[in-house]
Amino acid sequence: MPPSSGVATSLPAPTRVVAYGRGDERDGERSLAVEMPVNVIYGDVPYAVMMTTPADLADFAYGFSLTEGIVAGADEIRGARVETGEGGLRLVVDLAPGRLREHLARKRALSGRTGCGVCGIDDLKDIPKAERRAATGVTVSLAAVERALQALDDLQVLGRETRAVHAAAWADRDGQVLAVREDVGRHNALDKLIGALLRAGTRPEDGFLVITSRCSFEMVEKAASFGAAVLVAISAPTSLAVERAALHGLTLAAIARHDTVTLFTAPERLTVP
């Protein structure tokens, strides 16, 4: 698994604060999550400006490209580099020639919002829908889900320092957390994680995804784009998230806590000893 590869600007930004409470006033510092515009560029043509935590951007390039439908796999990306631009960063993604030609024939533009889901869509028929079905033959025990949730609490480094970011994690089928990515945007955190999994050659049937954020349909679509069989979310899903999970054959386990979980789709994958 590629290690977390943050750049200097990804470090929490300390700022002076004054805290009040119960008649007490204290001066001090508080770490803030870094949020920065990142312009995603393919073939010298800008595609999206995403507000993101500027860490693990190579992972983000791979995951975002997959979940946006720009590539079908990691082999269609030749590399990614980060450049300093005016007011932000440029993430230049080098696609294989054939894939680049296909991409440039498409039309879509995203801008501005943190973890934007459907910005730039002109027609309802263009709302993203993954083409892959969930990996088959996968079962995960309730105990494994509990282990992953417990471990994730201690693995959210930026979250612990700033209380302002989301996390996405990959656990093996025994519940051991193997990778975690964090970002101010929940979509970005999942894209970074999926990108790390792609770069490592991780098979979707070898584990499950855990997210600490609200489970909207875009999160389900991203999980399905990777081919994941199980998505565990700490918060409740939306109605469209459940609908899309059922469509993709994805097990959606939400409102997940250390000792309880609610299954919304494909409950047969979760086993209870």
C-alpha cells in the first residue's frame, strides 16, 4: 500500500485563538485543517477545481480519475505530478494516449465546492452511475466490522488534531485496517483511498470500505466504481444511496458503531458468529 504522502501544505495550520467557557478565558493555539483549491488537469486541459486537503494527491489523482469515469483502471494513468499554481495547486494527470483522446471528447467541468458531487452536470441522465457490480463471494463478520471501527478511531491523525476532516479506510476481511486517507471533503477522502488501493493493486474482494461521513449516493457510486462488496458508514444513508447500493449489489452497512450496525442492502454478506 502506498504510504500517506502529504506535502508540506497538508500539515495542520496553527492559529491563535481565545477560548471562553464557564467564566474562564484562555489564549492558545488550535490546529486547523488545510483547505486549498487543487486544479485537476488532463492533457493540459483543466477539468476540475476541487477544494481539498493537499495531501496524498497522487492517490487522489488515481481515485478521482476512476470514480469520475475518466479511466477504467490504474494502467490507463501514466503518472501524476503536483505543481504550484497561482492561489493553489495544479494536479497534472498523464493519461495513456487513447484514454486521453476519449476523455477530451467528453464535456464536464467541476469547480469550487469541497468534495463536490454533481457540479457541472447539465442533464439528469448524466448523474454518475458506476458500471461495475460488487465483488462476489465476499463475506465479512460483524466482529471484523467492529475491529475496523475501533482501530479507525486511533488512525485518524488529522481528524484528531483538527476535528475538521473526514476519513475513509480499507480493512481486510478480518477487520485489520490497512489504509486510511483523510480530507476536508468526504468525497475526496474516499477518492484518495480508492486511488491508494488502485496503485497497490488491491483486489476489491479482499476487504471492505469504512467511511466516517454521511453516506450519500455519490459515496456509494465511488465504492461501486472500485468494485467493493461492502461499504460501512458511521452515519445514516440517504434514500438514493440505498437505491444505488441495491442496484450495484453492494452491502451497505450504516449507522455503524463499535457494537451495532444496521444493514440496508445485501445483508447476506455480513455474518454473525
